[in-house]
Amino acid sequence: KKKKPKLLNKFDKTIKAELDAAEKLRKKGKVEEALRAFEALVNQYPQSPRARYGKAQSEDDLAEKMRSNEMLQKAINTYDEVVSLPNVPSDLIKLSLKREADRQQFLGRMRGSLITLQKLVQLFPSETSFKNDLGVGYLLIGDNSNAKKIYEEVLSLTPNDGFAKVHYGFILKAENKIAESIPYLKEGLESGDPGTNDGRFYFHLGDAMQRMGDKEAYKWYELGYQKGHFASVWQRSLYNVKGLKAQPWWTARETGYMELVKSLEKNWKLIRDEGLAVMDKKRSLFLPEDENLREKGDWSQFTLWQQGRKNENACKSVPKTCALLERFPEATGCRRGQIKYSIMHPGTHVWPHTGPTNCRLRMHLGLVIPKEGCRIRCAQENRTWEEGKVLIFDDSFEHEVWQDAETYRLIFIVDVWHPELTAQQRRTLPAI
């Protein structure tokens, strides 16, 4: 049974009745009254840590009620004040700093949160859960190397810490140490420890196993699906809108974007010729795929729109293609997608992988397609490209690509909003 935290020092025990009365108001949801009561106590007893903590919690509650970042910043400051008072019970210090760090992260103040978490670790060096939180703090600012050191430290002290294991495995996978990452991710998930039941860990464990040719990957995908992290074993995107029609392959009619498809197919030679001119003239405009999706080979892309933003410079090189697309906001305004040329050279294999969101569909227009040797699999069905024809699939389903032809393959990729998203969702969904 969890021990109840000790939140009162000797002085606070003498004003327990007043503290309890204020806390009762807070728990009943009378946030403004609670805040006034705790402010009065702080004014009367400025040395009381529990009154100060109650004030911070009330500000925190009020910030949520008002949806006010300004009020939340006040709460953060008050949590910080608690710790600087004399004779603060250690349980109260822990609660205050943990909540302060959490609220800082919520506001996007990652570096401030990191400083708070470092303070926690310095004050309570034997508590591995604080080290684990600090590791997450480093990951949130993209400092994987310091996060890695923290988790190595935790695992040297508590080798069976599941939380540290999944995060350590996650870091190894990001470093492309695929085989090494598997036991950490697997054992961490098997531990069932708090904080391990996260779709990203199932996603990366399955992906690592697939890359090592281990068929057990699908067992983990199935488990991730059962736990509600994935829409299905095949559809494993993590940033989703529930209830959208889900199928790997689509027809133009099903999407409702017939005009766009017709326009792409009618103008495919224009799009191809502008792409070829850029390719011949300035190879450097095509940048190598950088998401570590290739097992082998040469695959580059030239991006015109990213997250609904037009790349004006890129469009100067292919002006007619960009002018053509301006008429289709379902594509140019798709903040969860891109519009780009994609060139893949012979001997390329793209690992099975899944896009990040079910909110888009992906169109592939064939521009230069070798007679044989190129294919794409989405879920359990293989297809091939044709010059001047659009293929449409939902890239939140697992897909894989092989390029075993004699010459390069050039296609034009256009992402569009999933047709079932409302106008409001299209306006307000955050970019990916």
C-alpha cells in the first residue's frame, strides 16, 4: 500500500483546521474561493509551506478552468516558492517540484522544466523515478546523449526498471542500433511498469524486429492494437482522428478529389518535364531521404509544399507545376503532408514503415517508370506505377517499396486531407 505523503511541518500542524477548510473548497471545485482562502493563509502565515502549496494548486486549477497560460505561470512560480521556504517536508518538496516541471512542459518551457527536474535529482539522488523523469526532460529538448547517460545510470542501479529500459531502447533505436534496441524495448514493455504502455514503444519494437527479419514483430503490433495504440495491426499511425474511413488503397472517386486527379493525369508530361529539368540542371535540389527508411539504395526528394507551406524558392524552378497545384487547397493546405518529386534509383529497398497520421491520403503520379522491377506494397497488396496515372493509398497503413529496375523511377507525390475531415478539423489540426 502506498504511504500517504507527509505534507505538514510542525507549524502547519497548528493551523491544520484552516488548511483543511481551504483544501475542502478546492476539492469541491470552488476554485476561486479556495484561492482566496489560501491567499489569506499565505498572507497571515508566510512561512507556511502547505498554505503556499495550496495556493499553487488553486492557481493551477484556476488556470485550467480559465484556460489561462498567465495564471498557469503564476502557479509555476508559487510551486517554486514552496521549496524555498524553511522546514518544508520532503514529500511536499517532491510534489511541488514534480508538478512545477510538469506544468512547465505543458507550457512548452522545456529548458525550465529540465532545471526543475535537475533540482529534484540533486535533492533526492537515490530516487530513480526522478532520474527517469529527467531523462524524459532531456529527450524533450532533443538531447539524446544526456538522456542516454541518465538511463544507463538508472539501469546500473536498478537493472529491471522497465521505464528506463523502454526509453533506453528507444534511444538506441534512434541511433540506428537496431539489434541492440530490441531486448530493452521488449523487456521494458513486458515489465508492465508505469509509463511503459505507450504506442511509440510498440511501434519502434515492431519496426526494429521487422528490420532484423523477425516475424515476431506482428505479435507486438497485435498487442499494440489490443491496447488501443494502433487502429489495426496494419494501420499504425500515432496521430489520428478517430472514426475516419480506413482502407489501404483508394480510387479517385472514393476520395472525392476527382478534379485534382484529372488535372495531375492530364498535365503529367508538364510536371515530368519540369522535374527532369531540375534534376538535370541542379541535382542538389533533390535531397536524400532523411528519415532512415531505406535498407539500401539511393532515394531523393524535391519538396514544393511542406506542412501546408509553399517553398517559394523551389517553386521558382517548377513554376507551371506549382501554378497547377494552387487551385487545390485539399493538397496545398494539407498541414499533415507534403507535395514533392521523388526519385528512386535501382537497387533501393524501403523498409516496411507507417506514416504518422490517418488524416491524409497520398497520391503518387507516375512520371518516369521503368517497364519492370518497381513495386509498392500497402498492407497486403502490391501495386505498380504507370506513367501518367495516379495511385492513391493511405500511408498510415504499413507500406514497403522495391526498386530493382535498370533505370531510375521518378514520381510526383501529392498528399491530401482525408476526405472525411471537416473544414474545422482541417483548419485546426496541428501540423505534422
